[in-house]
Amino acid sequence: MTEALTGGMPSPDEVEALRLGGGVPVMRFTRRHIAEGGRVVEVAHPIVRRADTTVVEYVVDLDD
């Protein structure tokens, strides 16, 4: 699985859907599920979350 994320100010539709107050930024994720061999089997785009309450945590394995 891979994820790409961007941040920014919400569109009017995102403000309404997420019930955001003024000045609250959002994070937009694109998630791709990739099968062995590299074939993309599922894409979730966009996943939109409030940026002021979202925590993004990654583990980076440096042993490879």
C-alpha cells in the first residue's frame, strides 16, 4: 500500500461535508493498494481529513 498526502484549504463541498469552521485546513490522502508484481488493485481518492486533528505516523525501516 502507498499513500500520498497534500494539505490545503478545503473546498466549499469539503467544508460542508466535514462541518468545518472558518480557517480549518484539510489533508487529502490518495491510498493505493498494490498487488505483487506492481499492479494497482484499489485506489481510494480523495480521503479528506481535518488537518488540525489528524495525526499521520510513519515508520521508516532503515535496515534494508
